[in-house]
Amino acid sequence: MHFDELIGHLGQHTVDGLSKGAIYALIALGYTLVYGVLRLINFAHSEVFMVGTFAVLILWNQLGVENNPPIGQAILFLVLGLLVAAVASGGTALALERIAYRPLRRKNAPPLIFLITAIGLSLVFVELFGQVLPKLLGGVLPAAFGRPRQIVGMPTIIEQKTLFTIGNTAITNIQLIVLIAAVAMMALLDWFINRTRYGRGVRAVAQNPETAALMGVNQERVIMLIFVLGGIMAGAAALLWSMRFGFTQNSIGFVLGLKAFTAAVLGGIGNLRGALLGGLFLGIVEVYGATLFASNWEDVIAFVVLIVVLMFRPTGLLGESLGRARA
Amino acid sequence: MIDKIRSADRRRVGMLTAVGDRWRALPRWQQGIGLVAFLAILYYLPLLGIPGLTWLRTDSIEGGNNWAGVLFVCAIYVLVAIGLNVVVGLAGLLDLGYIGFFAIGAYSVALFGSVNSPVVKWIQQEFDLPPTWAVTWAICLFIAIVLTMISGVLLGWPTLRLRGDYLAIVTLGFGEIIRIVARNATGLTNGPVGISAIPGPEGAPSADNKVFGLIDAKPWYWLAITFVLIMVFLVRRLEHSRVGRAWLAVREDEDAAAVMGVYPFKFKLWAFAIGAALGGLSGFLFGSRNAFIDPTQFNANLSILFVAMVVVGGSGNMIGVSLGAVLLAYLPERFRDFADYRWLVFGLAMVLVMILRPQGLIPSRRRARELKDRAAEAEEVPAHV
């Protein structure tokens, strides 16, 4: 136990945790949106994120991005990366819905069948990017698919620099960008769900699908919309991940997805603001825990948090329900 | 295309049911002869040398694995499938962390049976025992089963009250926790270094072992298949007992079962404990045959593979899940070209089976009826999501 280390650098660990949790929170939104409307755990959402990171990687490689480009170019690369990742991830999420979930919904399949399908899909995507695409595209895109299941590095778009220090807490530019970008994306989504016509449709279907249908809300369209929205958020997370960690692999989705799901449950699944809170909270708990014990126990901490939350407060910190997020 | 698959599938199921009905219509003595013949084939399999059938052997291709070794893996996977079938097929609880129990079984025999394990070394020191002392194999078997049952109850006690899909995710976390503990708790498990010299029925592996050696896998296969047959018999008895009926009732409608005086939590916990014990037994055999284990042998993908065996084969039907296990273990070994793509194929198989035939290749008749009922309900209430 390293209490002194934790207390001595409490501020630093909190900032590290927040910037880590921001990425969890963005991915958690995908779980929460789908769960809020369909009451279904989209287990394959972690792969939606993974596809996004590969999209960013391929884009930057094709553009020939070098390490530490000038600031104007860096912003351009980031914006383009966001667009491409959002399209790739949103498209993947939509494809999952159309190909796999819709036929099951027609048959009123039990929830476990959805979950097993989602697990199968997740496996298919992991293998597609780890085994099939390297065989097919290894020659064309050697940087992304040179060897099966490889870890691929990405160019550094923004060099990590300490912006300012408060006490002994150093805040880097990347941490700040990740945090601000994630909160901005979430604010945008929150506004979309709570203030727009389409958002009202989503809330209506989440509250009561039959009544919403009677009131003229096109349910299938709402379902497609939430998958795309979740995908876009995962795409944003993928861009931030690529900028901050600078690598990807076909299997990064698994653990990250589980943590994002934990974040969603922690905040109250189906609750958008809950996902933000849960993500940030989980990020902090994880960094504190890793400091207290040792960093190789980090993954255990997330799972223990999940089990404890489900045991004692299965509705999460802010409570479930997308429909009642804001009247 | 999809319609073609559907109608071919319907013909196949028709044939299966016809075969099943004819089997049940046979007189008792003919069934007996059939069973004996089947058992004889099972025990003869590792020697397989009938001309025209030798292509089945995995060592008939270049670089193929030892045939009896592959059969042994098939047998312990069948054991896993039977255990997981109790949890998933009979009680209707999706367990995505089954590898955790498998690992606990394997680590039980390693930690208590091997002279290289920190646990045995500690006992030797505390009780002034000679450095060659270790717990005998048969007692390790007992320890493995007790430990896995206890861990099944410990996992189930807090989590079985959760809704089904939450339970699945929590068990997935459990499987990962076990693997990470095995990797990080070096004082207990030797961590990533692993544990060697795990004993077999004749004691620690050495050149003097006459039957259960490291090279010849045939005796190991015969041992495993014997365990499989005993467990098939026991689980069958259980399935048709009061407990088995309670499981079905809880799976089909938990509230109705509770009203009828079946306490769902108790029976779910039993299913968990029994399933865990079977997984532990399988892991025990795996560790014992391998003589060496380390944490990388127990990763989460295997949990998914186990679930795939059950749902592709036909959850709830013991023949179905056994077939699923054999197919998923055998095919990548025999058809090496596709071995690289096996996980892709397993994933696709899961998705296709769930969309086209959620009751699995060889369905349990009751399970098929349940799903049909739900589909009919869906047509009555089209507005429902």
C-alpha cells in the first residue's frame, strides 16, 4: 500500500484519472443510449471504438502525417480524424444494428440471445482486423495491417507539454484537450437529446415504445439514430485515444469496452449525464487504486467496482432511464 | 440464399427428429446393443486405423497434432460443455467467465500436487516434511472439485440476484479477475513463470511412469472419456430429477416458479456450483495432462469458445453441446488451413446460429418450443420493441 504516494500527489492522480475517465465516458454513452431505448447491452460496441481507431490510423498514414506537425496542420489532422472516425464508427454501429439486431428484434428473441449474438459479432470484428484484413490489405496498408494482431503505433500529432502547474500537479496540454473535447461532445449530445425534435423522439421511445409509435414516432428510425449517435461518440473517443496513447491493436476493445460498460452502469445505465459522471469517477478510482496497490492490478479494480455497484446500487449513481433524464 | 439455408436446415432437423423417434421406439435390448457399440467406438477412437477412415486422424496431415492428444482435448471440452450446459442450457444463466472455474481446477492440482508450487513448499516448511512431499493426485481431484464448487457459490451468492445480462458481464469480469490474480499473485501461483511438475495419477511426471506419461496421450484420453461418461450419466439423472425440473421452471418463468414453491435463487446457486465443479474437473484433467500451467493458458477468449460450444451445439441438449464441443475442438486441428481463422469462424457461427436457429444445431425440444412461443407473441404485438 502506497498511501503516502497517493496523498502526496492527490491532485496529479486526480487529473490523470479525469483525462482517462473522459475516454471511458465517451464510449459509455454508446452503451447507455442503446440500453436506454432497447434495454439491451450492445456488447459489440467496444469493437465500434476499435474500428474508429483503425480509421484514424489509416487516415493519418495515407495523409503521410509526420511527428509533431505545425499547429495549423495538427488541427486539420485532428478535425479530419474526428470526421473519419465518426463515419467509420457510426457506420459500423449502424451495420451491427441492421445485420444482426433487427432480425432478432423481429423475432422477439430473449435478451440473452442478443447478448450472445453481440459477443459473436465482437469476435468477428476482432478477427477481421487481426487476421483477415492483414491478409487482404497487408500489401496495400502495411502500416496498419502489416502483421496479424500487431500493435501499431501512430504519429504524434501534439507533443505532450506541461501547460501549467498548480502546487505539485502538472496539467499537460493533451490531458486538457481530451477533457475539454470529451465534455464538449457530451454537452452536444445532451443538447441533441434534450432540445431537438429527434431527441424528443428518442426520449419518447425510451419512455414508452407503444405510445411513441401511436404518436407517430418512427421507431426503427429512432433505433438507427441511437446506434449512429453512440457510434459517433465512440469515434470521438477513438480520435482522443489515438492522440493521447498513439497506438492501436485489434484487441484493444475488450478491456476498454468492459470498463466503459462499468462506467455506464456506475453512473446509471440509460442516463447520459450518468455516463459522464461514471466515466470520470471510474477513471479516478482506477488511478487511485493503481497507485495504492500496483499498476498491474488496474484491470481488477474496474471489475471489482462493477460487481460492488451491481450488488449495492444496480441503478447506478444517478439512476436509470433515458426517458426521464429531463422531462 | 437465406431461404435456401432455412429450408435445408428444416429438412435436416426433420431427419434428426425422425432418427430420435426411431431410437426411442426401439426395444430396450436393441438400445443396449447400440449403446455398447457406441462406447466401444469411443474407446477405440485413439487407435483408429480402419482403412478409408484414417483421414479423420489429425496426424494424417502434415504437421498435424498427435491424434490421441486432440481427442483428449475434445474430451475435456465435452466435459466443459456438459458443465456449462447445466448453467446456460438448463438453468438459463449466461456465464461468460467459465474459464475462471477451469483455471481454478487446473491451479488446484498444480498448487497442491506439484513440488514446485509455493503452497506445497510452505506446507513442507511448516510441518517439517521432506522436499519430495506433495498432495497425492486423487486428493487433489477432491480439492479441485471442492474449491471450484466453493468459488461457484462465492461468485453466485452476490450476483445471481442480478438480471441475466448483468450476470453475464459480471461473470466475464470474474474470469478476468482469476487470470489476473494468477498472473500477479506471484507468492501464491508463481505468476507468469507458471508451475511445472504437475502430477498425474501415477505421481509427478517422470520417465518411470508406465501408463500416464508425457508422450503417449492414449491413457489420458481413456481417463478423460471415462470421467465424461460418468458425468453424462450423473447430469442426466439430475436433469430428470426434481432439481432438473426446478431448473427448467426457473428458466422458463422465474416468477411462476417462485409462486409454485420453487425458490429460484437456491436452484440457480446449485446450477452454478455444479457447473463450476464440472469446469473444475475439466481444468484439473487439463493441468494434470499438461504437467505445466501458466496464466496465459486461461484467457477470456476461451470463455467465449465455451459459450459458443454450448449455443452452437444446442443449449439444453447434452448430445447437442457435446457435438458442439467436439466440432469446435476438432475442426481447427484437422483442417489446418482454417486454423488461423478459427476465431472468426466461431464468431460467425455464433451470430448465424443465433439469428437463424437460436435453439442450436441439435436443439432441445423444450427450448425450441419456448423460442417459438416468443416469436408468435412478437407477431401478435408488432409495436413492441
